[in-house]
Amino acid sequence: MIHAEEITFSIGTFELRRFSIDIAEGEYFILLGPPGSGKTIFLECLCGLKKIQSGRIRIDGHDVTNLEPRRRGIGYVPQDYALFPHLSVEQNITFGLRAHGYEETNINETADLLGIRHLLTRSIDGLSGGEKQRVALARALVLKPKILLLDEPVCALDEVTRQQVCVQLSGIQRRLGLTTVHVSHNLEEAFSVADRAAILHKGLLQQVGTLDELLRKPKSEFVARFMRCENIFCAEVTGRGARDSDTRVKLGDIELQIAGRRSGKLMLMIRPEDLLVRSGSAYNGKGENIIRAALVRSRDCGGYVRVELDGPVSLVAHMTHAAFAELQETHQPDVVAELDLKNIHVLPQ
């Protein structure tokens, strides 16, 4: 559906460098990355608000690189919504229709889809953030675009409203079958809507894949850390593991086993939710990949408890509330962290 090939765009000291990506028809695609990584610039290049300096953009197999924005079949909702405060809700929604010379039809249908028909006569100034977001979305959808671009569509909303709008966005996308590209820096937001995602950093595409692939199989330390993995270590191979197909590595003052045959120096990643933490008194002294440590800090994060462990290496683990409560019952700071070798990921060098 969307094929961007070797796109280059520079402004000031920033450059979007040889950016290539394919987005399938009907896909809900998230662009992730820190501020200044180039997410919004890519959207503006895609819809024609910025002219690329090299490369090609194809939509449905048609080269749209040099087409003006209104001829690309794209609906765009900017981060600030760009609503006109002197116009009513209805006038804002129909503005694009008038600009394109279309008849002002299906307004009620679009308003009903977004649950804002009762707001049509209202002014923009009196609306909540969530209502403004839906008006901006209605203005884009009323043109019946093939592609919908959303630039940080829920960043200005409170947590509860953000969740509600994400559910609504996902439902509308599925109902209309729209190819959607959604810019965000929020992982919870991405997990609530995305089929696939891409991570950008300083104008470079770091990795594309499902959220699970980005979490479990990052292709760089940057991607691993962006996906909130704090357990990243340098290690060195010391020999074969207990099984010939595994490898033993030295990590600080300890040795661990990892899956697969490896050599030389490695960068290892362990997801915090993959660490099994239990009381040191419950450990029988058997097993591989056991790290003795002390629990030095914990914080309730709602869906899990984040615990910090101090030992031969410092570790962060995410525990269920039930597992953490069981650990607290022992009233002992000494714990053991168990690592399944299948959950130790080797980052590509």
C-alpha cells in the first residue's frame, strides 16, 4: 500500500537518511522514537507537506512523489489538531470538503461514527481535548481517504481519555479498513493499537517488526533500551555450556549459559519480566544461571512491581504483585534471580 524508498530530507542540522519502509494495506502502523527522531517529518513527507530531496513514495503502486497533498488520498491529523477556533464543529469538519470542491455530504455519518453529532453546532473553544481530537479526526475521515496519518493524536489527553481514544481509533481503523500510520513515543499507546511498528533515531530507521519482535529480539542496544530493557551487559565467551549446543559466558564475576554456539565478546539483554526472583532461603543450591543478590529497592508500577537487585551485576526485575508479596513474607533481603537461558538475548554487534 505505502512504499517509501530511499527517502532523504534535510532541514537545518537534521537529516532523514535513506529512509525505506513498506506498510501493508489495512495495517495499523506505529512510528516510535524519541523527540527529534524524524517521525513527524516522515509523515509530512508522506502526505506532501514537505518535498523530499531524493527517493520515491508510492501509494497503491502509483508514484506520488511529486503530487500535491490533496491528490494523494491521505487524511492527516496534526499533533495540534489545527482546528479553526472561529468556526463551529460542523464548519471545521466540512472545511476540507469545501477546499477540495466536494459536496458537503456524509457529515452526519462521520459525526455519528465518532460520537460527536451532538457537538456540530458548538464552537471549538468550549470543547474538551478528547472532543477536539475527534473533530480533527472527523475532518480527515469525511474526505474518505485511503490512508490516515495521525501525529501524536492522544499526547495532549489525560490517561483515561487517552485509553478511550486509542480503543476508538483502533475500532474505527478496523471498521473502515484504513491503512493508518500513527506517530507516538508511548509504548502503552503502541501496544493498544499497533499491528507493526518502526523505531526511528536521529533520522535513521532502527528496526521494523511486531511489538513482540521489538521487545524480544531487538537488533541494537538503542532499540532494547527504548523498549525499556535495563538489563544489558557486556560478556565474554569462556567455552561450551552443559549442552554442546549452548555457550558459557563470563559476566563480571559470574558465569552464565546462553543458548546457541557463540564466540568472542557479546552484548546480552535480559527482559526484566523474564527474571524469576525468589527468596535466597528457598534456593537449594542446584541449577544453572542463578545469581545471588540483595533486593535494594521496589516500586509499585500498577500492573507489576519493579524491583532492583544488587549483586555481582545489578538487575531490574518486574514481578507480579502475588510473587512480590510472597517474597516479602520471608522478611529477608537476600534473593536469587533465575534466568532461563532461552530468555537471554544476544544483541547483534
